Amino acid sequence: MSRLKPSVFLWLAGLALLPAMLAGLLLGPVTIPFSALVDGLSNGFSIADSGASVAPELQRQWLILSAIRLPRMLLAALVGACLAICGAAMQGLFRNPLADPSLIGVSAGASAGASFVIVFAGGWLQAGHGNEALGLSLLAGGAFGGGFIAVLVVYRLASSASGPLSRGTSVATMLLAGIAISALAGACNSALSFVADNDMLRRISLWQMGRLDGANGLRVALAGLALVVIVAGLVSQSRALNALLLGESEARFLGVNVEQLKRRVVLLTALGVGVSVAVAGAIAFVGLVVPHIVRLLIGPDHRFLLPGSALIGALLLVLADALSRVIVAPAELPVGIVTALLGVPFFFSLLLRQRTRVA
């Protein structure tokens, strides 16, 4: 398969994101004509406050666009970019195209942390003793805390298991520890679901499917801030990740501090996945599928792979969210179900390709 020039690919991905974002704005149970968007932009975003001078139907359409569709589309783009770039970094760290943040327990730990907040703080907030900012802050803190604790435990286990004579953290042990932590977090989630009341259980169930219908300015701001930190942190490590593709010993010979690189990538991944889980729930397969597609198109150079994955991740989740709103309209599917339906066949194709290559 011929590969694209990386700079051309980045431009094409950025251009493709624009019509996808437009589709995210216009498609849904209520289809908004493009003319309504043009009228709103030409009136300086003031249609909703224009009173009788603007037709009621146009006011309603612009209200849907500005208050519901716009924050939802932005949140989908930010979360998709965040999950995809974290997946690309994990695949580079483990030197395995089948790697995913869930492999080291980040997703499971973040899910357990958020479920803990829903069960033990959800009733207090729902009773009116708090506000949305406090609730989102608690949920984000719980998700990040769960993901961070999972990563910390996995990293400590892998470091200790590598022994005093070892030169660093064992990636194999880290993977095995991640599987164990994921199982433990799953058990914690099941226990929390068991003690939750009906309302909390429904919230946990819907949230674990991955949903973007609660998008607002606060969630967009939190996801945007996290993405800026993650992109800046991971892109700065792109050359070190390139060296790591040769192997840990070779990377050390080239002057890379491998242990420091692992710590930075794992902590930034914990931050990205934790915030994504907090604002949008558990959305599967974006971190696995997108980096692999980008790697096939432009190669493994992380200088282009990381930003390319972020752009394609944003594109994928924006389109998946638009599809989730029209496929069973007027109802909507949780976007996590849509990404799983798209990702599972691709994952099977990867496994078959790996088996064929080994054979």
C-alpha cells in the first residue's frame, strides 16, 4: 500500500474535519438547513435575542445549533482527538499496533473512579446541594484519580518486578499488571452497580456506554484544556518515541531517558483518558483503530503520527456522533455503541492479519 506524504495527509485530514463538523451541526432528529447556519453567522450569533424581527422557526433552529449542537460537536472533536493521540502514544510505548490505553488499566480505572463518584456523591448533588461545575469537577476528579491510581499501581508493580539488576520497567509485566488492574476495576464497577439505587444504576449504565448529550461549555473547556496539555506533552516526546521503536537498549544508546519517557507517556495518557471518561463516558476503540489507520497511511513517524491521529480521531468521533443521532431517530444511540460497532470488525481484521503474518 503506497503511503501519503505526511504533510499532505495532515492538510487533507484538517480539511476533511471541516465538513464533518458541519454534518455534526446540521444532522440530528431535527435536521437544520444550511441556510439557518448561514443566517445565524451573518447576524452575528444574535438571532436568539432578535425578538419579533426574526421568524420563530429560525430562532428555534439557531437555538438548537448554538445551545445543543455546537458544544456537542466540539466535545466530540476534542474527546476523539484526545483518545486517538493517547492510543498512538501507547502503541509507540509498547511497540505494538494492537495496544490501547485500556491495556494498562487506565480506562478501567477511570471508569471505576467515575462510578464511585456517581454512587457516593450523585445523590448529594442531585438533591440540589451542588451545581453543575462542582458535579463535573467531582466526576472528572474521580475519573482522573481512578486512572492515575491504576497507572501508578501498574507502573510500581512493573518496576518492582523488573528487579534490582534490571535496567528499567518491564513492558511485559506492565501489560500483565494492566490486565489484573482492569479485572479489579471491573469488579469494583460491578460492586458499585450492585449497591446503587435504580437512578444511579441507570446513570452508570448510560454513562458507561459513552454519551455526548450532556455537552456544554464547561465540559468543552475542560476537554480542550486537557487536549492542549496532552498534545504539547506527547508531541514533545515524538523523537524519543521514534527511537523507542528500535528497542529500549537502542533508545538508551541514542540518549533517550527511557524511564522518564515511560512515566511521561503513561501520566499524560491517564490524564487524557480520565478527562475523556469524565466528560463523555467510556468510548471504546477510538484509541485502537485510529492510530493504526494513520500508521498505515503515513508510516510510524510520531512527529506526524501523533497530530494525524488527533485529527482523524476528531473526525471519526464527530461523524460517529452525527450517525448516532440519525440512525434510530428521533431517539439516539450512545456514541460508544457506534464506535464499538465500527471498531470490532476492524479489530478482527487486525487479528487475522497478525495471524496470517505469523503463519
